[in-house]
Amino acid sequence: MITSPPNYPILTDPSWRSTWAHRALVACGSIMVLISLAKAIMGAAKLHLWFEPILVGLVGHVLADLMTGVYHWGIDNYGSASTPIFGSQIDGFQRHHKWPWTITRIEFASLSQVVAPAVTFTVLPMVLASNDPILHAFVAVCSGCIMLSLKIHAWAHTTKSQIPPLVIALQDMRLLVSPSKHANHHRPPYNNNYCMVSGVWNELLDKHQVFKALEMILFSKLGWRPRSWSETSSNWTEDTESQGLFNPSTIQAMD
């Protein structure tokens, strides 16, 4: 039996396992994405449209990366475990900063159920209201990327030997964020590289200090001080002392 030292994550943490409720939430979100994708493909075939759907699909992929970056920045910097609605997500991301490898141990539905309801309730009205293949090409790709964003994030913390070859190829093509690129987010000053789908926005947002500007606005208008302004806290920076025992390869060997 594998046990964890005091204050370290429990290797058999039940919250990492998918429940039927998690699976139901993810199924609903996935069905909405697939219906939207089907409408895009069938509509495009009927109208002999290919360039426009592919183009807006790429736009959806790029926009999803930006949206996950804004979300990640907000979760990392504001609120606490007691914050309504987002509290568990904030707490989870702070624990992830301390023990990044834990995200690789969370089952897919347990991980993705965080974003599934937002995908479901955003895509459902569009599915009901429109059959436009161009609209659905955008919606399907954008919502699909968001639906998979936390799993994509997990892959960025996973060794190549444990990642499907297709995912590695997409990382190499920079269509998915790679471990080498995402690693910068877990290094001081811990205030950059927030985007989690492809990471294509990270360089632009960090170079022009977009999030720092937003932080200044929120602080001046609302008095909200982001965590990134504070002295680095051991509560949410990576625990390097436990890496030897609690890294993915070691854990796999011990399982």
C-alpha cells in the first residue's frame, strides 16, 4: 500500500476518481459538442462549403486558447476555497501549483466535469436555434477545445511515454500546449503562460503585460489584489522536496 507523508496529497485520493455524476455532466457537454460538429459537417457537405468552416474552426481553436488563459489567470489570482461556485476550482489549481503531477492522476470525467456544464448551457441554445454550418464549425471546435482543455493541461504534465502518439504530434505542431512551453507557468514569477489549449496567445499576452494591466484596473477600481503581486507563498508554489517520491514515473512503478 502506498501512503503519503503528512500534508502531501493522498495517492488514492477519492476526489480524483470519476463518479457517475461526473460522467453524466461530461456526457452532456460532449453530446452538445458532437451535435454541433455534426451540424457543421452535414451543412457544409450539403452547401459544398469547406474553406469557411475550416477557417472559422481555426478561429474557434485560437479563441478557446485565449478563453482558457483568462479563466486560468482569474482562478490563479483571485478568490479562495470559500468563493461561491469557483471555490473548489481555485483550491484545486492552488494544490496543482504545489503538486503539479497530481493532475495526471485525475480521471478524465472528474477533471472535465469542471467545464462541462458551461459547455452544455452555452452550446445547447445554439444547437436549438441554428443549423448554420459556419456557426457550428466555430462553436464545435471552440467548445470542444474548452471541453478538453483540462485534459490538454494534464497532458502538458505527462511524460511522453504515457501520452498517445497523436497528442505528441499535435504538441509538436503547437496545436496543443507542450510540456516544455507550459513548464514556464510553474517557474518564478508564476504570472505568465496561462493559456492552456495551444498556448499560442501566451507570448503576446506576456510580452504586452495584458494580465498585469487587467490586474491594475481591478485593483484600482475594486481593490482586488492578485496573488501574483504577493511574495511567493509555499502554500501554492511547487513542492520540490517530494518530487523524488511523488513524480509520475515513480508512482507508476509503485502502482
